[in-house]
Amino acid sequence: MKSHIKIFTLLAGVFLMISCGDSEKKEKEEVKTGDYSQEAPKKEAAATSSKDMVDMSNKGIGPIKSVTLNAEIDQALAVKGETVFKNMCTACHKTNKKFIGPALVGITERRSPEWIMNMILNPEEMIAKDPIAKQLLLESNMAVMANQNLTEEEARSILEYFRTLKEEI
């Protein structure tokens, strides 16, 4: 009887060692983001900064398919956007420096208006599927952007406010 217990214990130990070896490797290959799991970017991609990832053709993923911007900034809309931004976004974002999330000055030169609005309105899906949003997540130490449940009008006003932001010299 004792020999049966010893054999069973030995086999169970070997089985555990074999089954656990692959799971540790798999954990290291995945980046977990809340309910989302995605493969970690290759080393070349991790070295790429989101600031280097300028893509004005990427409209992002979400409800906004097209945005037309006037040449002149709509000051009234920008003022409204600044108010919404200060109330809803400053816990994680600063305009001129990285905080929890990225600095937002110059965002309109790196991202399309549609991408910006879709990131504001649909951050969960953007983080799960958009390559730039995934890189931003990595750069922000996996701090997932919260969905503030803003309206399209509020997101558009924030976009207009972003158009007013200038680098501090």
C-alpha cells in the first residue's frame, strides 16, 4: 500500500511539473488588460514610442467615421471642451507632460480627429484592437483609460480644445 502511495505521489509531482512549465511561459508572453488579453508586442514594437507612431489615416474603432474641422478654431466649442476636459480628464492627463496618461499637446498632429474622438468615446475597444492605443497602454504602465461615457458633442468639444494646445517653450 505504501508503495502505491509513493508511486502516485511521484506521478502527480511529475504531472504538475510538466503542466506548470508552459503556463509560466505563456503568462510572460501575454499582457493582461482588465478583461482583455493580448500578446505583448515584439521587442522592436516596445522600443517604438507612441509619439513616433504618427498615423493620420487611422480613424480608430468606434462610432466616429468622419469629422470635418474648420480651418479656424471654434473658440466657444474649445472653451466648452476645456471645461469638459478639466472636469473629466485631468485626473489622468496633463496637457504638457505625461502623467498617468500621455501629454496631449500636439495630439492633433499625430492622430486623426476620428481617432481622438473614438479613443474618448470607445477606449475599451480601442485598447483591445488599435495598435497605437495598445502602445499607449504599455507606456502608461497598463493604466487603462476609463470610459467617461461622454457624448459625441462633448468629445467633439474636447477635440476642439486639443486644437488650441501649444507646446510650452
